[in-house]
Amino acid sequence: MAKVRITNHALDRASQRLLHRWEAERYPGEGLYSWLWRLANQVGQNITSDAVIWYRGICFAFRKRGKKVILATVY
């Protein structure tokens, strides 16, 4: 299955709202994008249509476009 893609909007929202989570949960040397990508792939791999999914206290909004899974935003 294809990996989740992350929009610039989702990364921007994560930088505004989730920095405290990233700092607490990241692997050593893991940047914000890599952390968000890892979490998005844990939750978004099996979606079959547009979806909003709560995972570990974060709301992930996904879009499904053909075979592509796109993380549109987080909140």
C-alpha cells in the first residue's frame, strides 16, 4: 500500500498545535515532518475513503484520491 502524503497545511498546523507532543514523543533526531509522517502512516494506511480519525489524542483528516492517501490537516 502507498505511503501517506502530507500537505503543507497539515505540517503547518502540526507546527502550530503539536510541538509539545512532538518534543515529548519524537525519536532522537526525528524532525517534525518525520514524526508526523510516521504517525499518519500508522493510522492512515487502511482508509478507503475520506476520513477523520482520532489517534493518540490527535485528529487526523485524510483525503483519499485514487490510490493516494493524503493527510490534509491535523487538529
